[in-house]
Amino acid sequence: MTQKEISEYQLKEKKKLHTRLRFVGALLLIKRLYKRVGNSLLLNSYREYLRVRDRYITGGYKIELQSNHDQWKEAVEVMKSALKKLPSSETWTSIEWVGSTAVPGLVAKPVIDLMITVGDDVDVKEATTLIAIETANKKWVQEESKGFELPLGFLGEFMGGDWGFLQFPHYAAKAANLVECNVHVFNCNDNNATDKILMRDYLLIEAGEHYIKEYADIKLKLESDFKEGRMDAKDYNKGKNDIIQKIMQAAFDWDGQKVETSKSDTKWLCNVDLCRFYGCCHKSKQ
């Protein structure tokens, strides 16, 4: 190696060490304040999680869009496989890859969103806590995890529904040659869950394809505004609100038109407030 290459390598290693130490420092701080569950530290709300994440782990919210769907798909297969080996997976109604990374051709932040749904007989917060406990099992870690871990999360609420959240942070993902991942846990009938699935599915069909470029162009414009100082990072999601509402309205219209015919020729119309045929078997008979 040349002296320049050695210096660049040392600088990279120093940055990696700094990132890890900053994360460890955050864990040491919040360990005094929050309950440890397995190998995870669970905060009491999304707001507390953001404070810890931005101040101690990531150093602030960043907007760096990519389009690496094939790489993300490979990582998703590894992480879903690991999660499905948890004993509590038998109580889940589904595990879904949602969000922008799940849509080929759509640029996204390189953070995968996996969503676990549970039925009405399973408490969301208890299910999330159980995942934290089971991912600390030594046999699972050694034989099934492939480096996937969930050291931080929270038990909170969103739009009136319970929301469980566990994070596979960037430093751990890089060490495991995977991709940063957020694992969400919702009730299968919660609109937070069904809307995520509906938007993804609509963008994956021909009727929704034309929205991918429109959505991507808006994202890239927001990224440019952020990098050139015309917009704060906190305004990124606000900037996407209009296009998301536009896509969701089109998706609701498409969803309401889906009709399936059973063997008895009885027709069922999907109810957008329920599960839309995504694993929970709730149908509204018309």
C-alpha cells in the first residue's frame, strides 16, 4: 500500500471507531434511564427515540437517496429469514417489506422498512418486547442472525394505534454486510399498516407505475434543496406529503374496485379500512 492509501485506510477506521463509540456512549447514557430487554434498549416514545438517534447515534437526520433495489432485496431476504426463525413469528399475521426501498425504480434513503403485523389477540407492545428478547438468544444469534441485531427501539403510539419499533443501525449493518433496517410492529387492522401495504402494492402494478417517476423527481428535488441549504432536513417528509396523498387517493380508488369471485360466484369488495386481502381475512360483503 502507498502512504496515501494507508492514510485513507486509517482515516476510515478512525471514523468507524468514532461512530461505534458514539453509539456505545448513547447506550450507556440511556441505559440509566430505560429498561433493557434482551440486547435491546427500548425507549418510551418516538420522540425520545429521535432525540437519542440524532444526538448520539447518527449526528442528525441525513438525506442521501440511492437506487439499489437488487442489493436491498438480497438484504431483505436475509433479514426476513432471520426474523422468521424467531419462535414468536408463529403469532404474526405477516412480515412485509414496505416503503420506498420495496419499489423498483424509486429512489430512497438506504434504510429498509420491514413491517410485522399481529392479530387482535396479540398486543403490539408485547410482541415487540418478545422480539427483543428472542433476538438476544445465543443460539439464534450464532446460527440464524447473520449479523442482524436490534439494539435500539421504542414502544409508542401513532395515529391512535400502538406502534412497536426496533432498529438495525447503520454501523451494525455495515459490519454484517447488510443494509440498515427499521422493523415496525402494528396490528394487522391498523390503518398505519394497511396503508403502507396498499401504497406499495399500487406502485408495483401497471396502474401506479407513472407515479414512481413523479414521486422520485420530487424526492430528488427535496434532496437537492437540502444539500444546497434551501431546506432543513426536518422539512423533507413535509415536502412529500402532497404526492403521497395523491398516490394514496389513487390507490384507494384502485383498491375499492378490486373484486374477487369465489367458487360460489359470491362477490366481495375489499374494505380499505380493514386488511385488503393481506393476510387477515377480513372482507366486506357487498
